[in-house]
Amino acid sequence: MDYDTIPFVNIDTEIFIGRFDNEDYEVKPGEKRFFPDFLSQHFAKQLLEKMWAKIRTIDKSLNWKEFEEITIKEILGKKIMTAHPERLKTIKEKVLEHEKEIKEMLIEEEKKEIAQKIEAQRIINKENV
């Protein structure tokens, strides 16, 4: 898998439609979905804002930070490490690996060229004898 996973639970009483990259993701009330970590976090913010808008019409004394801190724990589960280790490499690690592979490839190509030159020289030497 390309990403780690964070379970997302719609704790609202209404269907939640999360939007990402011009796509809709529907989550029924009480439903748990297993989205990639970044998507669950993105949807959690959307759901928090939706719920906050409803709650603020009822009780204006509520504090956003307290609401967010308590509610986010109900929406998001514990991260599940599902990303393939290859995906977790830093750019520098990937660049170094890339360079190593290219150097190995070039060495192989150079060996083939040398072998072709040696074979061509043998053929020429046989013809000259």
C-alpha cells in the first residue's frame, strides 16, 4: 500500500460527504471507513467544521479548541502502519538509490560495448590471417 491508514468514524447524526480532489466520499452516521491517513485527517476537519456550525447555533459559549480537541479523538482512530516501506524513503534516499542503479546500468552497458569491441577485433584478426 502507498499510505498509512487512519480509521475515520462519522460521529454525526447525518450522512457526511467528504470532498477531496473533486471527488465525494459518503460516510453514513456511525460508519467507520479506513481511509489513507491524509484523507481521514482532511475529512475530520470537514466534519468538525460541519458539526461546529450546527453546535454554535445552539450554544455560542462553546470554545472551538476544546471542541476540536475532544471531538477529533472520536472521529479519528489510531494510525495503522500500512504504507509499504519503499514509500517511506526520503527523497535523498530515493535519489541515492536512483544514482546507484544508473551507475550499475552504465557499467553493464560499458561491459557489453567492450565485449562487442573484443569480438569485432577477433573477427578482424581472423580475416587478416
